[in-house]
Amino acid sequence: MDNLAIAAVGGLRSRMQSLDLLANNLANSATSGYKSDREFYGIYAAEDSGNGIDGGAGMALPVVEKQWSDFSPGVIQTTGNPLDVAIDGKGFLTVTGPQGPLYTRNGNLKILPAGELATSDGYPLQTPGGTTIRVTAGQQINITKEGNVQQDGQTIGQIGLITFPSTEPLQKVGSSNFRNTDPNNLPVPVNNPVVEQGKIEGSNVPVAYSAMRLVAIMRQFEMLQKAIGISGEMDTKSIQEVARVGS
């Protein structure tokens, strides 16, 4: 395989990864609290890349070094559902996941059979003290801007809102939950939290822009496929010419 084909294959691989991210973003464009994923491109150069192939110059290949999540806020939409909450400003809801605490901005809540207030994924909300919030089914729920959950005029718990010094160590779990992967990146309480009851934060996926990127990457994909075909034709012609000279 010559340098042209190798470069084209490397480009195809990185474009396939980009297509996967874009397709997932578009599929979750209506998911509450979803944060779009982006890719960070880099250059891969093997140790022997300076040697080249068939006497040619060495080369570096484009690769997707890592993906990252865009934590910019989505549009807050009014639903009128008392179990919907939106965070106006920075911060995350803390929930109890299967393997430890998770963090989310998806405020589409529900009441579990045991009476715990939880996200739509079934993960119970945590208070600032790490406990859960138990409500009485059938009674009106009022949630203040400070995150206090009230029933029958009494405060029965407070929604714990936290933030992080850095969002880079946050790893996505599912569609709208995140796990903190750095033990030194400790969560801190949000000062002056603003919780909006009866509202929900939509995804931050720019649908029109993502669709345009999808078309552009598909075109790049087609061009790279053609480049591989041209490389194959050039190799075939070279073999034929060598055979003709030898005869």
C-alpha cells in the first residue's frame, strides 16, 4: 500500500469517528440536558515515518485524539410539569448512580415506587448531605429557586447543586449523565443556585450546523474513497508497465 492509500485510509478512519459522534448528537437533539460531543483532531506519526514507503517521504496521519463534551447551556423550555426542573446558570444535579455519584443537567424528574425523587433514568436525587429526597405521592410538590422541595408547606429536602473546577475530567455515562474521573477535581456547592420549576433544559446540539457538518464529512468520505481507488489504479498500471518492459 503506497503513501496515498495510507493517508486516505487514515482520513477515512477519522471521518468515521466524526460521523459516529455527529449521528449520536443528532439522535439526542431532543434529549433533555444532553451535551453534544465534539472531536479533537491530532496528527499521528510512527517512529519509522521518516523512512517512508518505497523510497517516498515519511508521513503523518490525521487521527481523532479524543472526544470532549460541550457544556454550554441548552435552551430552557417551559413545560408546566411540576416534576420538571431546569438549572438557570452553572451547576449539576447530583444523583446516585449504579456505581457511585453521577452528575446531570437533565431535570426531567419522577417519583420512584419507594417515594424517592429521581431523574428519568431512575437515579435518585441527592441532597447537599448526600441523602435522598422522599416525597408523598399524590400531594402537590413545590420546588423553590434555591432547590428546596416542599410539600404541605413543609421543606422535606433540598436538591444538591454542585459544580467542578474543571469539566474536562467529566466522562459521559449514557446520554445525559457524567462521572467525575479525577479524584482531585472535587465537586463544590453552587453559590446562589437558581432552580426553575416547571421548566426543562433542552439539548445544546446545534441541529442545523450538525446537519451541515454531516453532509461535509460525507463528501470528504467519498473523496477519500475515490483517492483509494485512484491509488489502486496507479498500482495496477505500474505493475502492467513493469511487466511490459520486462517482456
